Amino acid sequence: MADHEHTSGGFKLPKEVALSILALVFLITVIIFAANYIPSKAMGDRKKVDEEAVATRIQPVAKVELAAATAGGAKVSRSGEEVVKSACFACHGTGAAGAPKIGDKASWGQRLAMGLDGLLKSAIAGKNAMPPRGGSDVSDIELARAIVNMANKSGASFKEPAAK
């Protein structure tokens, strides 16, 4: 048999192998070009993204919102202790961010001299690191009750305001 004869099923000559590899590389190059170039021309500039549409597609399925408890549609007023536990204790229980700790009479001394009205006004507006209303959604009456709760544990004898 001659050296250049083919047998069924495989490559015998190095030229055939080289041509097959070259054809495969060419085919892959054409596919990559087609995949990248043709859609970008047909669909416009792919870098232009509608950010609002993207935000709409990736927004959460549900949202959780906390609201005050209601009884028959009317807002239920929380006690001072409830407000302290939910909004005030994180800072006033630990003294974080310079907040006077509940029960520390020395820290509360000057503040108590302002009276309940002065403390309430200060808490509504926010003071130093404390945001307005302590960062909560409490009403004026609930905030006053929370102040009375903390202040009375710290040496005051304020009377808790009644609901209006």
C-alpha cells in the first residue's frame, strides 16, 4: 500500500489533520463573531439599559411595613414602656452615642431640670445623635409616656400624661 492512501474512519495525513483544525478554528471564529456582532447591530446599543425597567424586574416580591396596632381602625396608643422597649432602649439602655442610660441619675440630672415639656420638645426635634422622635413613628403622647418612663427610673417624679 502506498503511504498516501486513506483507510476508512480516520486521518492518516498530517495535512488532513491541519486542515481540519484550521476549519474548526475558522468555524468557531465565525460563531463568536455572529454571536457578538449581529445581535448588537440588530438590537441597537446593548450598553443602553433602561434602569427603571431593570429595577422593576429585580424588585422584591413583597414588602414589609411596620405600623402601629389598631383596634377597629383606630390607632392604639402604646404605653411608655412599650415605646421604650421598641424605640428608646437601644441607646438609652446601653448609653450608646452618648445617650443618658436609664437609671443613671447623674446623666439625667441636668436633663430632668428641663421638665417634661422641655424633654418632650427636645425629643420631638432630636438632640445630638438622637434623630427626631428617636427615629420612630411615635405620637407626642406616646413619646411623652416613654420620657416619663425613662425619667422616673432615673430620679424624676413626672406624671404620665393621659390620652386625649
